[in-house]
Amino acid sequence: MKFLSEMSDKELKEIIAENAKNTNAIDKIIAELAMKDFLRANPRKADGKPKYKKYHPYRLSEETNEARDVKFNYLDGLITEEQYKGFCISYNLRTRQTEILDK
């Protein structure tokens, strides 16, 4: 077994690629939920301008924190990839259904 300092760049990239987990989907979900939380605390007028001059502090909702927990548990290996993908798919289906029903 080699030390990291003894490995070539190619070997390091291969090791990183083998152990890397794709979290793009959950990152987008967390960003979307956090933005909803922000806008709930800092609403906008009909013309798109902020309702208040100063930004109000906000807390992340329970749903946002649940998504963050899923991400951290997946990265730590506490949940499987299937459970991770199941959470992402169920969130996407839930949000898309409400978008369709709102139309």
C-alpha cells in the first residue's frame, strides 16, 4: 500500500472517482427548499422588488433539514444509494404533482 505522497496524479484521480458519490440531485433539492424558506421570511411584491428594505433572518424548515440529513447519511454510508435515490425521486414527484395541479 502506497502513501498518498507516493501516488501519481492519475492514481489519486482513480481512487477519488471510485469513492466519489454523486450528490447533485440532493444539492439541488436543498437549494430549492432553502430558497423557499428564505422567500417565506423575505417576501417579494408583485413587481419583484423586496417587500422589506432589510433582510429578515430565517430558519431552515423541517423538510430542508430532512434533505440535509439524507445527504449527510448517504455520504457517511448510513443509507444505501437506493434509499438516497428513493428520497430524491419521491421529492421530485411530490413537487411536480403540485405544479401540475396548480395549473
